[in-house]
Amino acid sequence: MFVNADISPVSYRDSAEQVRQKNWTLDHISFGHDVETAFLMLEASEIAGLENDTLTLRKAKNMVDHSIENGWDKSVGGFYDAGYYFKNQDTVTIIRDTKNWWAQAEGMNSLFDDG
């Protein structure tokens, strides 16, 4: 979600657990931001007048699919606040299982988009 001055992703993945936890707000998967970004990319494509923009649609769909597959609460619904790809793991671990209103609203906005 955050980048360094050279636009490389901020990562504490190789840091000690205490350092990673202290800086979790700078290095995590925000499922709400991902579904929001997907919607905004599609909206920008439309406003830019790009017809049949399959590249943006494919990228946006991948972002939403990733959030549903990895950050959706399968028991009661809704997007979790945060996940993380820990070193030597291929799956996302939920690190904040709380939920906030805006991520759910962004999810509805993206999931109900008919574009």
C-alpha cells in the first residue's frame, strides 16, 4: 500500500516480528483499499473515454477476486481490515480480523458495479 521514494514497495517482511508489528500500518494488505482501487481504476478508464478497456477490467477484477478469496469473512461476511504475506508462505494470513464501515461500503460499490 505504501512505497519508498524510489517507488519500491515498503516491506518489513524480512524484519524481526517486533519491527514488523510496530510498522504494520505501512506494510499490509488492505482489502478495503484494494476493492476501492479496483472501482476507481474502472471509473478513471471510463472517464478517460477508453472503450472496451479489457486490461483495466482484468486488473480490477484480479484485485477484487484477491480480496474476496483472501480477505472475506466466510462466516458472517464482510472484508477484514488487514492481511499479510509472511516470508516463506504462499497464503495470506489475516492480521487484523476487525472490520470497518468504509471497507464494506467500498466492497458494495465495487461488487455492484455493472461495468
